[in-house]
Amino acid sequence: MTDLARLIVRLVVGGLLAGHGAQKLFGWFEGPGQQGTEGMMERMDLHPPRFWAMLAGGSEFGGGLLTALGALNPLGPLGIMGAMTMATAKVHWGKPIWAGKGGAELPLTNLASAAALALVGPGRYSIDHALGIRLPRWIGVFGLLGMGIVLARAMQPQLEPPQLETSEATTESELEAEREAALA
């Protein structure tokens, strides 16, 4: 029965997260697609937005797909955990916990489910079991460390783009002349 329970959790959590990632990456299921996801990352002050959009969509889609299939555990659950940790920190932080109030209720539920699957494994009804695959446990430890590094980077204030400086020799009249020339 525990293998059947693992299968149910894998299919629901992994399948829904894969669909959520497909919305971000491909625009499937009425999602924003890559361009819309890049805009969302820009609004969250994550630069470069294309990188963060690919990382978010890839973590959800790839992590969800691997989890649903029970393949290469714990990589799939780690992808889900990374995406849900980022969502909690960048989107839901500081709001009441409940989803109806914009809180992290759902991402934390997905995070806990993925963590449990990473710990117990995918079970008998999985690709890993069918092919006899068992990744070393240290992969999970390094995956968690990598997630921490990525999260720490995402939470850092973004650096402002460098400002063009005028030389000391540039006078106010020279700047005014340049403005007039640009308008002509």
C-alpha cells in the first residue's frame, strides 16, 4: 500500500508542477509562456530575467515530470523544492499563510510533499524501480546546498546598472549644447 500511496502523491504533485512549468515555458494550459514569465521575473527584480524564467519553468516542468515518473530520485523532488522555496521567498513572503490571502500555503504543501518523496524514494511503481536505478544519497545533499546558493543569490538586492559619468571638464553649457543638438 505504501508504494501505491507514493505513486498517488508523485502523480498529483509531480503532474501539477510539470503542468505549472509548462505554462511558464511553453504557454500551455493558458500560461504566460517564456516571454510572460520573463516579464514576471523582471517585476520581481530577478536579473537576467530570461535566466530566472528558464530556471523557474525548468525546475517546475523537469522536476515535476521526473517526480511523476519516479525517475532519477531525488532530482525531481529537488527541482520542485527549489521552485517552491523560491516562490515562497519571492512571491508569498510576508503575506498571511493562506492561499486565499496570497500566502505560501500551496508552495509549502508542494515543498513538504517533494521533501517526503526525496526521503522515502519513488517506490515500486516507478521508472527507478523498473530499471534498478538508485542515485547516491549525497546527490540530495549537494542539491540542497545548490538550492540554498541559488536562493541566497535571488534574495540579494540587484545591483544597479552603472551610471554614465560626465568628466569634470564637461560644463553645464556643454551639456545644454548637446541637448539642443540632440533635439535639432
